[in-house]
Amino acid sequence: MSGQYQAIIRHYEDCLAQFGDSHRGVDWPNAADAAKRYRVMLDLIRPSTTEKTLLDLGCGASHLYAYMLDHDVEGLRYAGLDASSAFCALSRKKYPQNEYLCLDVLADPTRLREFDYVVMNGVFTEKREMSFSDMFDYLQRMLAVVFEKTRCGMAFNVMSKQVDWERDDLFHVSLDQLTDFIAKKLSRHYIVRNDYGLYEYTVYVYKEHNGWPTS
């Protein structure tokens, strides 16, 4: 499986080259659904009296940050991470005030430092030519690395199995299979969101039952 996920990165770079800085440039079919995903990702965050750090892993063109600005989201210090140098360059040009990490997390996990929250929107929704087994292995490896560097919680989305038909290039995951891995290897404190009208679901995984660390 080593390196196969690089094809997913190249696919998104092809989308950017074809469609530019838009929802289609990060391979979301329409802007309204993309905005809905940003809202659901941010619902991960628990109320707090202090500023928290947020890592947008797979940030693409920083459309989540644009959503935060448009909706006056406060109390979060945003940072972006992407394995694609093209997307990192675009995001840095748009928002030079933000921190951006151009990093393949699996290739160099030691460079990933801790954040209070991490969101991974669209990182696991497409498997392209990868087999289901290889993609699920990629997901498990990524989540294990990222959750270790997460102080409060993380969010990610995958395609649902409760659909009329499945696309071969998308990653449709059984809820039982996914939550079995989460509960056994990551945390028993998780929430599954399947209430926002798209053919996918989002999972929040927390370190503690109330979303806060013990120290």
C-alpha cells in the first residue's frame, strides 16, 4: 500500500489545475454541500473560554478558513496542512497570516506537532484506484498518527454504505467496521453525524467524554 495514496493527492492537484480555486478545484460537486461540510466539521469544537488551535489537515485551498471568516467563527487559531505543494502555495498566497505545513504525515509523522483539534474534510472520501483494503489501511494509519497529536478531538468524513449505489472511486465504509476500529484503537468517546443530508457521514473522536483532555 505504501505510496498508493499519492495518487489521491495527484487527483486533487489535477482538479485544481482544471477548475482553479473553487469547490470543483477540490472535487466537491457543488458549493452549497461543501459549505454544509465545513459547518459540520466545525461542530466538532466544544465551547471554551480560551482560544483553541485547529489544524485543517488536507486544507486544499483553505475554503474552511474562508467559511470561518464569512461566519465570524471565533476562538480558534487556524493552521493548514496539505501534502500537495500546489495547494500549500495557493493557501499561503491567499492567507499569509496563517501557518501552513506542507507535509506528508505518514512519510514524516515526527513533523506533526500537537493541536487541540484536527479536521480532515474529504481526506478519506475518495479512494480512486486503491482497493478498499488498502484505503482502509491508509485511513487507520492516518487516524492513529493524527489522534496521537490531538489534545481534544478530531473529525473526518467517509462515504456512507446507505446509498442507492456505490461509486468505485469513492470510499464507502460500513459504520460497524469503522466504529469497531475507533473504539478498539483510538477512543470510546466518539459521535457519528449522519444528519446533514449528504451520502456520507462524519465522525468526531474525542480524547475524553466531554471533549477535554485530563490535564
